Amino acid sequence: MTTAPERTADLYPTRGTAEVITPRKDPVVWSQPGTAGPFAPSELSDFERDGFFAIGELLTPEEVAVYRAELDRLVLDPTMRADPRSIVEPKSQDVRTVFEVHKISEVFAKLVSDPRVVGRARQILGSDVYVHQSRINVKPGFGASGFYWHSDFETWHAEDGLPNMRTVSVSIALTENYDTNGGLMIMPGSHQHFVGCEGETPKDNYKRSLQMQDAGIPSDEVLTKMADKHGIRLFTGQAGSATWFDCNAMHGSGDNITPYPRSNVFIVFNSVENEAVEPFAAPVRRPEYIGARDFTPVR
């Protein structure tokens, strides 16, 4: 199905005339205690407390090689470079991101339906799930840009119409994540409060935000308070490692000025009970390859 229901009550106001902090109104882990799945009960508790959980080896080296080869094929394909689902690095003009990879590539489609992947999403969200967004990210050495601090849910709520915080992301490393090559940073515990950002959403904001985010950015004052309260965790790990994180976790990444590239596959699972409605704070929906309107469960 591809239709969206009407807009529901807005539990998390954003993009208004002032910055507003709203306590989280939704669970973090939606499944009942004791629900079977790949996560141990203690791991789910850690996820609930911190808003993330890192796994040292989700994929074997042999599997990493398969997915890395597919990533290289896609970013070097001239047809894909011309596709609107590909985002180009502003400085180098290299392909930075390819969206909707689970529909473009059978290889990545199999990864999405892998029980080690989708099973964890179902366990956290307490229901069947669909893919709200998938993409491969390439952060080449010598100058690839980072992403400023943000909550994904702020954007997905404002511009895609996700009503509730019932969405989880997984970032699977396809190269080594060092502490120097622009790795993922998260503020532990930040997922418990929603930062409603100041300022209206510009028309076609997604075209700019995929290269450099402007709308939906918390103020320096709020970010400083959050960092002082929660601290900042930098994620490192070998290729094949993975980080699961809550949709409202405050996170970002720095530029990569090292010689060492950082590439990953990023999958966003949303509960089938949390289907996207009309955007809460944007004039139009983003394209479906960025915010899905196909709510078919992953099988």
C-alpha cells in the first residue's frame, strides 16, 4: 500500500517560532519483556537506557566483502550517479550516498531481511516493520563532510509525517571505523527529550539537507546543555560491526580528513503501526526514496 492516513495529533511540535523541549511520550523498547529475538534482555535494557547498542561483529569478514563490493559497484556506476537517489559530495563531486538500496540491489535487500537485522528491529519496536529509508554512505578520505548534530526523528516527524518515536536505525560498518575518520557520535540518554527546533521548513529542504543540514538543527545552547548532561560517545569498530540507535538520539559526525575512508549501510525500520501521515512541519512530503510510503512489512 502506498497511501498515507490523515495527520494525527502532534505530540512533538517543531519548526515553530521558538525552540521547545518536549519529554518523550513514547516507549523506547516496545516489545513485552521476555520477547524472543537476537537481543538478550540485558542488551535491550542497555538500549532503553542509552538509546543505542553496538555490536562488535554483526557480519563476518566474508559477508563484509560481498556488501563492500556491491557498494563499490553502485557508487561507480554512471547510471546510478545520474539517478536522483544518488547524492554527490559538494567538494569532490564523488557519490556520497545512494538511497533506497534495498530496492535497487538484491544484495542489500537480502541484508534488510536477514534475521540478525530485521529480527532486532522487530524486537525493539514490538511489531512487524517496514523500511522507512535505506542508503549506503561513502565518506572518502581527505575532506568528506560530516553531519551536524540532529535527531533523525525531528526530520522524519516534521518532513515525513512519522507520528510516534517507534522507529530504529542500524548503521553497519563496511570499512574500519577509527576514532579519526569521521565516525558516528551519539549523546547517551538524549533520546528521552525531543528538541523542537526553531524556524520554518524551506521548500524542497531535502535537496540541501542531504548535503548540509540547516533546518532542524538545535541551538548551540541546547546542544551544550545536552552534551554536559549526557556526554558524547564516539563509535569505533571493525568492518562488520553495527550500531543500533533510537530515532530520537542526538547524533552527528565530523569531517573525514584522514586518508582512510568510512563506508556503511544504513537501514531505518519503522513499525507498521506507526505509518507515515502528512508532514507535521513541512509544506510537502519528501520523495518516497527518502521517506517511504510503501508500508509493506519486511519478510
